Amino acid sequence: MTVDVRDLADLGPDDRAAFFDRDAGIEAVRGDVREIVERVREEGDVAVREFTSEFDGVELGNMTITDECERAYENIESDLRDAIETAVTNVTEFHEAQLPEDWRDGFGPGRELGRRFRPLDRVGVYVPGGSAAYPSSAIMGVVPAVVAGVEYTAVVTPPAAEVNPATLAAIHAAGADDVYSVGGAQAIAGLAFGTETITPVQKIVGPGNKWVTAAKAEVRGAVEIDFLAGPSEVVVVADETADPELVAAELVAQAEHDPNASVVAVTADEGTAEGIATAIDEQVTAREREETIRSALDNDASGVLLARSMSEAILFTEEYAPEHLSIIADDDESLLERIDSAGSVFLGPDTPVAAGDYASGTNHVLPTNGGARVTGGLSVETFLRSTTVQRLTADGLADIGDTVTTLADAEGLEAHAESVRCRLEDDDTDDT
């Protein structure tokens, strides 16, 4: 295969739509998912077992595999167990730094206002799996909930003839309370509504395929969700100082996730652009998931783009709002200051996206499809609820009393105004 360099300025409307109008592809399965969700809601475990047999080819025995996760942790190779523990430690430390403190301050005479933070009671984490291994997704989903102080964290992960022990071990190390061997839309419905076996939760987080994503969209409202995530994305912004081999390695790494992944390099230097394209061609043939990588690179939303200036490259990146943003440039900090919309940013030639995927400490559950324009990735705040607190003294109420009553009267809410006036009148009576 040959990766072509395209001029950013020459992209037509269809080309730009491919880059900027990405979606998770859930509409094609939305009707089928709605039926699955309703069946699980009405029939519980019976429907879960039926759909698991149909879609996963597995006849479920004991749906709860919490003890199996503990055994997997004890039995895996020591180097893998050490790697899992190191990742858990690093992710825990970073998320502990996010914990907000309750506070109250004075805001004018006799007016004390503040906020307090409390964890959710029950959350569910979807961990992709089956025979594939995604221990990192288990860590990224469970650890922030544990750090936030969530009382009960349940994990659902797809079954297989033999579920990969690395995933099970990571679920245990991360601190999940219950683990269910269920995947797909039926797992999301089970978490949302509960079954005879699965405990219902207040919020569901974690990445999955389009069936999982469509199910999260379907149950949203009955429970909260994090966001609707699609295939993986990366944009690499590079200048003439960037090593094309490193840029190509970033694109190839993200491309191996999914045939529908979107991987983009954008630079204002023609030599760098050509070098990246050549390096991609050379690297792909050496990768084990070559077919998947080639499919992703063939996407209309993937490629090497040549901008007329770094300013044009930055404008493209901001509009794209990537899940992952790598900046390999001499002035990376100043370029970062010009970009507001990105899920997670990786600065410099020695900061591969894979570091954040596994063990730097940041979370890899991130918004895709332009979601970074309005939200961030999974964090401690995902699992917290905040409450405002206020206390007024008589003088404090008197200080804002006229403002409150005037606005209440303007809205035609006479009882609101009276609830203030009666207190002010009582205070006047007390003073006499």
C-alpha cells in the first residue's frame, strides 16, 4: 500500500465531512438493540442467557465470576501481575490528585455558600474482552470509581470458552466488587435495570462495540452514562523537527485498534509529510495486525495532510477535536495553548499515546466523534455528585431580600416572594 499526502486546503466538502462528521455507527443496530434491552428489562436472566448463547456462542453457567478474577490474579505470571499493579498504582495516584475538597466561604455579609462532593452509590463498568485481553480498560474504568469512593462497583465483561486471565486479573487488582460474565447490549441492559443476578447501577461507563454503544444510548435516562464512544482516533501535529518514523509509529499503533479507526498526521512541512507517508508504508508490513491497520489507513478519515502553515494545521486539529492528540514539534507548549478540544494530549517525541493507554496514570476512556468539544475523559468527577450548601443570617437575608422579592414578583411567583417577606417582617417585629 502507499499512503498519499493530501493538501489540506484542497479537501472538498465530502473529504471534510469524513474527517469532521465521524460517528459511532450505532444507528444501523439501534432497532435490534432496543429489542434486546426491552427483553432483558422484562425477562432478566432468561433473556441475558438467551442472547449470550445467540451472540457469543456461550451457554452461561454461573454468571458471577468475581472469585474467578481473584484466582486469575493469583495464577498469572509474576511479570504480568507486576505490570498490572504498577499501572493500577500510577492510575490511582493521578486520580487521587483529582479529588475535590468540600468548601464553604463567605460571600457578602451573613451569606455563607459552598459545595460538597459525594460519590455515587453503585456504578457499572463495561470491560471489552471475551478471548481478547483488555486489562488496561478494566483498570481505567474501575480505579477512578474506587478512588472516588463509590460504594459498589460492578464489572461486566464478555464471556468466552476461556476468558483471558489478564483481563480478569486486572479487574480484581483494580478493586471491582462484583464481576459478571456478560457482554454486549444485554450486559448494558442488565446493569441498567437489574436482573435476578445482576445488581442495577446508577451509572454505566466504559468503551465497547457499536452494540454496546447503542445500548448505552438506549438506556440513557434510566441510568446515567459517560458518553457514546466510537472507534479510536489520533491526530499527530508535527513540525519540521519531528522524526517521521515516530509520527508513523503513532498512526500505525492507533490503526491496529479497529478497521474503522481514524488516524491523521498534519504538518506544514512537505518533507516531513512525505517522510511520514514513506515510514507508514515501511512499518505496516512488520505489524502482526497488518490487515486491520491497512483497513484503518484506507479510511476516508485517515491520512497524512499537508497544511499551508502551522496555523492551518491547528485550526484543522481544533475542528477535528481528537480523542488522542500528539504534538511533536519544537514549540509544542505554544501549539497546545491554541487547542482547546482534545481528549488527551501527548507532548514531545518521548510521549507515545501507548504510555497513556496503559501506565502513565491518565485515563484512556476518552470522548470520540468530536465529543472532546464539550466533554473530557473518564475521571474521578465522573463518579461524584456535587451539592451546593448555603446558610444565611438574618442580616444576610435582609441584604438580598429586595433582590429576591423583586425577581420573584417579576416571574409571577408570589409565594416565593412571600417566603422571604415573612422572614423579613418577623425580623422587624423582633427588633421592636
